[in-house]
Amino acid sequence: MFKVRSYIFVPENIPDPDILESKGIIVVPSLKEKAIEVTNTDLLKKLDPYLDHRYLEGYIELSYYDEPVLSEYYSDLIDQLWDYLLNLTLEAIEHKESTYYFPDQPVRMNLKILQKGFVLFSIEDKNWCLPKKEFFLALVQGCTEFYKQMILGLSKETVTRYAYDKGYEQAEEDRSVILDYLKKNV
């Protein structure tokens, strides 16, 4: 039903050509950028010293029955984008509707809880009517998986310094709140 993947852009200034020729680096033709999926922790370890963790650019692929909802078109600061998506969800749970903008772009996201187990998720002028439970679970799982892979693929110093461990802990807390909500409101 839902597929979720997280990608980080590969910096252009890497002096080691072996890294740039590694298996697992993909070319994103629409952006003329190179990226890796965060689940490729071996390559992530090699890239760690070259990444700007204060401004970690990437994108989320989120599709519903193979229809793209999020894609490379919406690239941004990926760790913050994951946080914003969970905050959008939590705020919608509390107020029935929520609006956020992407962390580093004027791209508007809106989430509205509808009747009969559906939500309306909008990015700019595109709308998707999605099953609430599955969508919320996909977001929570995608976010926790992103932080988990970052923790596995980066040095302990980087994980602590840039708070990827704290991001994971927060995602787990948010997961609890969202799961409690879903138990009562499916």
C-alpha cells in the first residue's frame, strides 16, 4: 500500500573517487544530483565526514499504491522534514487539521482528518485522500527508520553532536502518541 524511503544527497566535494563510484549511489536525473538511500549504512559511514549535518539535504519517497506523494521534487532538509511531518500529524490529531511549511522552502503541507478513517493530505495544490491509519503508520515508521539508519550509519560522535539519537527518541515518543490515537480513532 504505502512505500517509504529516505535519501540523502551526496556532496559534490568528495575528494575520494572510490566513494563517488560506490555501488548504491544513484543519480536523480530530475535534479542532476547524486543520492543514497539511508539504509545503505556502509556507504553512509564513508560519506559521514563529508556531509553537512547542519544542513542535511535529501528527500523522502512516499508512494501510495505506486502513486508518488512525496518524491525528489520535494527535496529539503530531510531530518527536519521528517520532524515536520510528524508534528503535522500530531497537530492534526489534536485540532483535526494542521498546516506546516517545508523546513527550507515555501512549500505548504496540510493535513485534515476526515470522516470514516480517511485524511486529506495536501502539498501545494496537490491533494490525496488517504486511509488515516495506514498513512499515519507509514509516516511514523518512515521517520523512525530514517533516524535508526542514521544512527547505524554514522559515527557515534556525529550521532550525538547532531542529535540523531534525540530525533529517534522523539520519533518513538510521537509514535506512542499516534498509536494511542489510532487505537481510539480508527
